Amino acid sequence: MLRRDLPLRRTWIEQPYGEEEITRLEEEVLPAIRKCLARVDELDQRLLAQQELLVLRCELESQRHALA
């Protein structure tokens, strides 16, 4: 059965988190999310540095051709 154009069920409102779920969230899920976000930031910084280097190389190559 397709549920197009119907709102998603928000079961966490109907069944709020209990103490066990909150503890698991705090001890396991949130640290894993932080670790993942740190890795994404690391990769993003590396890609940005590579892009900046590529732009610099292209600019230098362009200047070299202009002088030739």
C-alpha cells in the first residue's frame, strides 16, 4: 500500500523514549554520530585543500601560457 501524500507516522511521539533508550542514545548513538561528523569534516577539509591546490595550479598554468 502506497502512503503518498500522507504524513509519516511519528511513533516517537506516540511512544516516547524510555530510560533505557535515552541511555543507549547518550552512550552509543550520539558518540557514533559525533565520530561520523568528525570524519566528514576531516574529508571535507582534505577535499577543500585539494581543490584549492588544483585552482592554484590552473592559475599558474594560465599565467605561464600568457607569458609564452
